[in-house]
Amino acid sequence: MERLIISLMLVAQVLGAETEYGNLVGSFVDETNDIAGTVYAADDSRFYIKGFTFDGNPSCAAFYAGTTDNPQDDDGSGVVIPLKSGSETLGRPYQNEDLLITLPTRKVKDYRWLSVRCSSSEILAYVFIQSDLTVPSPTSLGSFTGTQHKVKAQNVILLNRKQIRFVGLHYDGTAPGAVFWAGPDNPRAETSFEVPHPSSNPVTRLPMYRDDTVTVTLPGDFTISDVRFIGIWCEPFDADFGHKTFSVSSQDEANLPPMVKPPTEAVPGTDLDNCQVMRSEMFHIAWMADMDNNMMTLEFRGLVAANQYMAFGISGSTNETEMVGSDVTVVWIDPNDSTAKAADYYLSRRSQCIPNTGEGACPDDIPAAGGVNDVELISGSTTNGVTVIKVTRPLSTNDTLDTPFDLSGSVYVSWAIGFLNPTGHTAKHDILPSPRRNVTVNFGLTSSQCPALKAPENVPDAPEPWEIEPIVADGNDTFVAMIGPSGGQKGYQGIANQVGWGIAWYINDTLIPELHVRRGNTYRFLIFGGDDESDPSLYHPFYISDKQDGGYIQKGPSEQMKETIYAEPVAGPRCEFQSSSGLIPEDYDQFADYKARLTKKCYVDNPQPAVLTWKVEENTPDLVYYQCYQHRFFGWKIHVTDSAVDLSTISVMSMTLMSCLAMVLACWI
């Protein structure tokens, strides 16, 4: 009994506590052992439910707020609270999900309880709303009238601890450099700062407002208690067009709602018969086989960006998951028009597609491949951060590049997620079965399902690329060119702002440095890129061109005519830097730290480099590129000048400081 009393006291102490989700109402009392969640009053009309769990049964379950003293004695005066989607029923299972629901009528304090129920006689779970609960609510500050440019507002509302809303805002929009302005003192104080425009109106200056409702968000860590005014200010002329003053203490701020970001809702599961998780919380594949009509329906469900693809299909080996020889369907959302796309691919080699020969990871229907695109797009979209694309393809075809679906048992499959390169073809995958393992799917199953997919609440920004020191050639110098891993978004993709194949040139042991050379000088490049012409994945001739993409062999006659080559291609023995399994470039802030974990390997004993000699002629443009003749997106910039580069203007890895490298390479020269 004493233990129970202590527990009740602890609960009483935390009810109403102010949190980032609102003021605590309590946790659901579960009548079925299948429901859990903690409820907060986000403001006077919304509940934030943290960690909601429900097994999905019964399907009629809904959130319901009532006014009677006991949830079991509902008199019909309550109200169903719809989900963000508009659905009045929960509709599916939930596993530790966050929800933000809005009362359709009245306020939080007008109700006595919130429940999960199907009817007044079937209460699944409930939580009482205490009569003394403090519910955070916006604060109205009233109107203000400015002094210039017709600035005024009918009301200014402290919407929550970060946001301020102007109601009936007027401004003629004619002043240059006008901005929303706030600060802890007065508009002319040095502590004042600009408040960003609403994201829905990202213009360079404030537009005209005519009786508009405008909500602004304080930048950075500023909250309402940090400021004493909000208004419109003209920076070029230090002019105050009008503002509203107020004073909110930290204690008063606690009575304002928190700025609650609506949680990302999970996307309901597939309507197809079967589903299997390829990568937990990232990629699911669903399917339905129709033997009567020789048709397989595939549904790709993944957390991918608009320029990423999802690939799935039959493995190139009947004994293991093997990329080479795989017949896969590739789907993506086109970043140019936000529409879904799908293609039939055959992976003949571990290399980017060589359109002229059809070798590499190529669509079936390019002329050199000689196949047919047997994939038909049905639908595709991205909702709540989850991309769902549905396609059909025959169970079997007469296309020699297609592998039939075997419905008699488990078969090995291949899958991957990666970026599309600028040509619209797949680049080397970034994500694949991890750890690298064999994956099987039984396409003959009659029923199997995946959990709902949900995007993370906070999607991290793309990582900042490494800062690669340029190499400045002081005279007639020698460079060493090898290949190695491209370093993902920290490396080639981030530095060159384009997607490659996963490998790139290393010059003097450095990933795609910018080179600085002088007209009239002669330079030697010792090439260790690979010279096996029988295998495109091992053949990387080095050349210098005026095109940023390179890959001269891949291009058609019209493209080739537009390209000028300044140093003809040279192929040398294969030496490369290799990455160990599990080495993730994004884990390293500095290239040097990443590079220290690579190993150098040559595939012949005592390799002798091929030598490319380049005399920089007077007509050489200021900017050219070192590239791979066989593959696109391999190299980077060469800056060409008439005189010595001012070394103080750039960060430099001077060639004179590379003498130690020269000694190491002496046996190759």
C-alpha cells in the first residue's frame, strides 16, 4: 500500500510538467494489454501522443475525447479525433510512433478524458484529463500601427515559444531591404536581428502585405523570452517602419505552447500479398504473382532521396547473391519533375554502363544491349518521406537478358540503393545487403507482410565534402595517377557535385585534387589506372579534356565532336587504393584520416607505369579536366595560367614538398 501511495505521488508531481511536446496529461491506461503511449497537451486544441503502440485490432479503433466522468459512461457528447490524414480510424498497427492530433471542436480543457475505442461499450485504453491541468496556449498582444510604408497589424500573437503570428498585416512592399526585425532591447540596438521570411515566401525582400496572416519563426536558439519587440525594419536606411513591444519572462514563456513539429507518420503497409524486409527501416520489397496472366507485381518501398534509385531482382548466381549477371528492376523519383520512373537492367559487369558496348550496369533496351524493357510503371510517389513505386513485369519472357521468376521455392536475389549519375544511369550502389550476405526470397509464398515504414524525424543534411588541397606545379613536374574509392558524399560526389561510379583518380595519393599548371611547361603523368581492355571495369585510360564528365568512349559522335582532347589517352598497369569492408567515408572529417585507412595494391609485380607527357600549349583554355577515357565522372580540374600562381591565394600542396613521394616512386620513373 505504501509503495502504491508513493507511486501515485510521483505521478502527481509530473502531471502537467512542461516538456518539448507540451504539458503532460498522462499515459494510457490499457484495458487490452496491447496499447501504450504518453499524452501531452501541445496547446489548447492539440494532443501530442509520444510512443503510441497499438496492434491494429480491432480495425474500428479511433481516438475519442469525452466529457463524462467515466469513459465507460459516455453519453454521446464526445467527439472522434481524426488523424492528420483525415482518417477517423487508426487503420493499422503502430509501434512506438509519435502522433499529433487536433480536436475538431472545443478545447482540451472542455474534455475529461481521451480514449482509444470502437464504441461506448468497447474502451481499449484511456487517460484522464485532470481538471487542474495547465494547458499551454498562445498569447494575444493586440494591434499596432507603424510610422512608415503603411505598416500595421490587427493583432500580434505569440503562437508558441518560437513563433509569432501577424494577423491582418499591412505593408506596401516598396522599401528596399525591408525585413522582419526583433531583439531584446529596441529596434536601433546592436543586439537586434533579422527574423527570416516565412519559408513559403523565400523572397529577397518583404513583399506587399494586405490584411495577410503571416507567421515568422525566431532564428537559432532565440525564444520569445529573449526578445522585447517584433516589427518591420529597413536595413539600408536604419529605418523602423513599425513594431510591437512586449515583455515575456521565462516563467510566462512556459505557459506558451512549445513549437511542436508534427511527427512524421508511418506509411501504411502494402496491399500486395507479400512483403520482405531488405534493409530494416529503410527498404522493403512487396510482390504478388499472377500465374494465370504471367505477371509479377513488385512494389518498392524505401527511404530514399529524389536522386536515389532502388534496385531489386534475381541474382546472377543460383547459389548466392551475386551482382554480375543480375536481372533487376530499377526505380526512382525523377528530381526534375518529381515523377516516378522504372527501367529493366542487366548487370553484365561491375562497372558503369558503357552505352556503345552494352557492358556494365545497363538498361536492357539500349541498342548495344539488345534487350527489351519489360518493366511497366504502375504508380509512384513519396509520402511522409517514404517512396513507394509499383511496377509489373512478366514472370518469364523471351528476352535473353531476363531471368524468369521461380515460384517453387526460395531464390537468391540482388538489391541495392544508390545515386543516379547525370546521364540518368545508375551509379555504384551506396547501400546493399549489410553485412554483405546472401539474400533469398520465396516468391511462391501466399502471405507475408512487413512493418510500416517511417521516415526519421530529423533527416541529416548532406555532409560537408572534404577540403582537398590543390597541387601547384612549380616547374616541369611529374604526377602519379592511380585509382581508388571516390569517398561518397564526402569525396567525389560532394567535391565535384556530381555522382560517379564509386572510384576516381588519385593524383599523388590525393583524391581528385585541383591541379595548377603553366602554359609552356611540360608535365609527365605516371599512369597506374588499369590497361585490361577486355574488362571495362579494369580499363581506365587517363586523358585531358575540356569536358567535366570525361568518358569519351561512351559518347556518341555528336558529343565527341563537341569535346577537345588536350592530351591523348594513356593506359597503364592497375594499381589502386582499396577500402576495407565497413569503411564509411562519412565517418571521417578529414580526407587524411580516411586515406590512412586505405591500402595500396598493385596487380602485377614491379609495375612500370605508362607515361603521358603533356606540353601545355598557348591555346590551352584556363580550365581543363583530367579524366578517364573509358568511364565518365572520374577526375577533376586543371587550372592553366601564363605565370606562376600566387601561392598565398590558395591552400597548396606544392610539388617541391612532394620530394618524399618522388623518392618512393623512383623505381617507377
